[in-house]
Amino acid sequence: MVNVHCLNNIASCGLDLFTADYNTESSYEDANAVLVRSAKMHDLDLSNNLVAIARAGAGVNNIPLEKCAEAGVVVFNTPGANANAVKEQVLATMLLASRDLIGGNKWVEENKADADIAKATEKAKKAFAGREIAGKKLGVIGLGAIGQLVANAAISLGMEVYGYDPYLSVAAALNLSREVKHVIDVNDIYKECNYITVHVPALDSTKGMIGKEAFELMQDGTVVINCARDVLVDEDVIGDYLKSGRVKCYVSDFPNPKTANMEGALVFPHLGASSAEAEDNCAVMAVKQIRDFIENGNIKNS
Ligand code: MLT
């Protein structure tokens, strides 16, 4: 009997793929494998029967990678399985940062008791007028599974798209629309683009990459979108750039006391991968990886 311990939000459709030889009610201590979404695993005791951890998501910063490597525990993630959900969130927030639909809806809520609301609408139309994204420049930093989808979708929405990725694979390059302009210096993105979205992992080399130097290069009214990892943007300085108007809107998928109170920030509770489809895709991929590893010894991160 193989024991698989399942932590938060691993959809049951994934668990159904385990056969009777698997015990998915297993406790942590007995586990041969652990399936996890976002819970932090750093205190995990590896001195037991554990052979594999599968992370139902792309980032692995909640897993103690070095500790796992030393203990011979194989770590999987599910690259691409939630990419479409994150792409859709990026597009939605780019539109929300451009058209004040949230403000307009709040206005209707506040004025719904007014019998003359239809009359007042003329004023509201002016107050909440926005700008279109078609014809604007979007910079995509990081052209992995999510960055590629965002870049291609933005092209189809009529945007001019600049892409930056020093580690771009041939496969990724072939997936990208030919209309995406590749830059070899990320500063060109900061200088040129009206919208900038970041899709790189949280590493020592990427921490704070969008900081003072980057903001100084941006044009007034730039929209910065961070649905990747909070540490990528220097949140100690972005408030100043929001105040000055250099940054028109900071979209962050990471609420904390700083971003939640930041005027001009559009903050969400890490919803990027929270679609029914993405949760199912990640769960199914994670379960298949664990099963294929335990039954066949295969280590395949897809
Ligand atoms: C990811 O790394 O793919 C996301 O953080 C997934 C999630 O929100 O569960």
C-alpha cells in the first residue's frame, strides 16, 4: 500500500486517479508521497518513508528543495497546468487597470437608491472614462508557459508586445507569435512599455528586480502587473512612484499590509491559479507524476 498525504486544495478529480493500492487518507508521518498546493513545507520531517513531493502549481518556493535533494526526495511541480488561468487574470487586471469598471460598479452601488440614477449616469460616464489597451505597448518579462500565453493573447487584442527572457527555449520561441518583439536588454521594456507584466520565478537573482532603477526608466502612467511572486517587485519604493503618477496602477496578486493600503494598487488574494480548470489540471498532473514515479520510476515534470 502506498500512502499519499494530500494537503490543501488538491481537487478530488486528481485523487480519483489513484487506484485501490493507494491510501490517500494517509497521515503525514506515514506518507510515501505528499501532494501540496501552497502550504509551506519547510518544517517537513524527511526522516520517514517519504520519496516524493508534488507541488500542484508552478512555483516551488514553499518546498525545502535543498533538504529534499539531500534526503533523496524527488520534487515535482506542474508547469503550464495553471498557465491559462494566470493568463486570464493578467488580461482581466490589465483591462481593470485601464477601464475603471470597479469604480463604476461601486458608483452604481452607492447611487442605486437615487430615483434619478439614470440622469446622473451621464456624469458618471465622464468620471469613469478610461483608456483602451489596443495599440499600447506591453512588456512581458519571462516567456515561460504563462508569459507565452499572455504575449500571444495581447497580440490578438491589438497590443504591441515586447518580450524579454534570457533563457528562452527553442520550443518557447516557436510557440510565440512572430509579432512579439524580443529585447535583449530588460531596460528596453521599462523604457518603452505602457504595461509591464512579470512572469519569472522567485530566485535570489530576480528578487526586487523591478525596483528603483527600473521605475526610474518607466514612462508616466505605466501599469505594472505582478501575478508571479511578491518578492519580484520592490514594494518599499513602489508607493512613491504611484504617488508621483509614474506608475498609474500596481496590480499585485499578493496582499500584505503594505500593498493592501497602497493607493493606486489593485490587489488580489493570490487568485491567479484559482479557476476550477486550473485546480483540476494541476491536481491531475501532480497525481500522474507521483503514480508514474512510484509505479514505473519515471521522473517527468509534465
Ligand atoms: C503557482 O505557483 O503556480 C501558484 O502559486 C499556484 C497556486 O496559487 O496554487
